[in-house]
Amino acid sequence: MSAALDGIKVVDLTNVGPGAHCIKILADLGADAVRIVEARSVMEKRGRTQWKAPFWAYGMRRNTKVLGLDLKSEPGLEVFRRLAQSADVVMVGLRPAAAERLGVHYNALRILNPRLIYCCLTGYGADGPYRDVVGHDINYQSIGGTVGMTGTQDGPPVIPGATAADSAGGGMQAAIAILAAVVARQRTGHGQFLDVAATDGIVNMMSVAIDEYLSTGVEPTRGATLLTGQYPWYNIYETKDGKYLSVGAIESWFYQNLCRLIGLEDLIPHQFADGEKRAEMFRRFRETFRTKTRDEWVALLMHADTCVAPVYSIAELTADPHLRQRAMIREVAHPTRGSVAQTGILVRMSETPGVIRNVDPQPGEFTEAILRDVGYSSQRIAELRDAGIVD
């Protein structure tokens, strides 16, 4: 059974969060993905060593082929050009000025391959006052609004627990854009330039709060909107054992079920109370949820139409039977470590399912195959390796 993106060749020149998330999505769905990293010779000159964190190797590089390359050398740039010439997609995570200096910008590559889909995946985008500003996930979330809206009303902004700009704001949006461009190319026969900014993705994710402000002129306050803790029925509560429970009983029927089951039936008429009554409701909810352990509340409420769920630690979620059954946490074969656990494939497709083909690709492992595929002889590949141009 073939995967959905079988035959789609992607060259990835990002090596940071948004690109890593995007290439993981595409590669899991079958794309033939070549990830470009710095050649060992370049890292040695700069006194750097390759980052070998297990989560990076086993999660974000899986299903790819890794090619160590000295892009600042003319032979290395020629290797990249050949890869781009035969690729469907090139993804570049460099700031626009850096891509131009290296000669890997869109206008340089489209001449070689008019069908090329070129995804410029950066923090702030290919134009605008911030186009050449450096940043990371926390910065993009700060400008995009998630940091400012995360936390309690009487506390400071806090760093969100998920790298949302890298994953959803940048990586997922880039994958959507690339797949849309592949479909468009089937009609037009031409590739195109995709400008994907992680910050833009965060702004899109914050559209409910932003559109509310643009429509009403009233600025939402951190911790004081319906979805950020304004009411007791959409909040987080500590339980008897020091763990936490999330409650999201927005709809009146869910709220009524919740109140009946936790013994606060008298609060049913006051769902949207304010002032002293709302303060009383918060106090009683907190007191009530401290009378049982988290798992006791889960057993009582989770399957009773109350919109309640446990707040998991990372270790707890990896053992959750629902996530295990859906293979979002799965065991895969590692070439030297036996079986290792990692997150699963994001979407499940009935006719063209994704497959984990390799887990921990290493620089040099696929070099011969990658370069022979774009016309290099074994002798020339050996010369490039000896010169430190490729690993």
C-alpha cells in the first residue's frame, strides 16, 4: 500500500523547529525527504559539535535522509542546486538576506526548476520590518499574542507549555501551504514561492481573541475571557492528591450535569453570574474538587457528559490507554537500540496510511544514494567526501 506523498521529493534546508515539524509531517505521509545539515568539516572549523539529543534524532528526523553538506563551498552549492533541480519542494529556513547571500533564494532556483515549490519558512516572514530579525518560538508567540494571553489575570504573562509557533504556527502551516501548492501545480504545471511565517500562524491561531477586539474595540484581558478562566466552569482545579483537573462545561446541559454530579445543583441557575456570586462559585468549586483525588473525579465525571479531563504530566500522557490505542505513542524499531517509543503519525488515512520507515538517520548513511540519484559518480562522491564537502 503506497503512502499519500509517495514520489514527492522534498529538500529541507531549515534544521530549526518550524521546518523540523513540517518535514516530519510530510515525511510521515510518504515524501522522499532529504534534510541538509552542516558537514562535519564545517562544524569542526566553527568549533561546534552535532546536537545528539535523543528526542531530536528519534522524533524530528525520522523518515528522512540526512546529508551533511558544506553549502558555502562552490562544490557544495552545486550539490544543492542539483538536488533542487530534481525536487518537487525546497524548504528554506534562512532569513531572506542570508538565503540571497548563499545563492539558495527562490529566483536562483526557479531558473533551474520551473516546477519547484519553494517554501520560505521563517519566524517573521519574507517581508516587513522584522524580516531579518532573529528569534525563537517564545518571540513569535509574544508578538502573535499567545504569551500575552497566557496566565492569570493578576499574574504576569507566562511561557506557553507548547512550542506552538514552531509546530502549529510554522510547521503545520507550511505543510498545508506545500500540499496546496502541489495540488495547484497539477493544474498549472508551475511551482511557486511560499512565504510562511511562524508569527503569522500564531496570529491566525489567536483569531478568536483578535477578531473579537477588532469587532468590539474591547481588548480581551489575560485570564478574564470565557476561554481563559473567566468562569468557574471553564478552569483548572487542584484535587485532593495535589494533581489537577480541567473543566470545560461551556454548554448549559454540560454545566448542569457537572453541577448535579459534584453536589452543587443550587448553582445551576447562576452559570453566568458575576461579582460576588461568581466569586462564591469559584470558592465552592475549588473546595469541592479538593474532596476527591484527580482520578476519582475522572472516574465519576469524564464519561458523564461534563467536559472534564485529567491534567496529565508528560510521563502520564505517554501511558494513557486512549493515546496508546490510537498509536499517538508507539513503539518503533531502532537499528541499534531495539524498540524505542515516540510520538505517532499525526493523521490516520484509510487508503494511503503513513509509515515510519526509519527512525534515526545519520549523516553519511544515505550520501551515496542521494548523490547518485542526481547524477554524481562514485568517484566524484568519494572526492567530495575526501574534501569535506559532504559527509
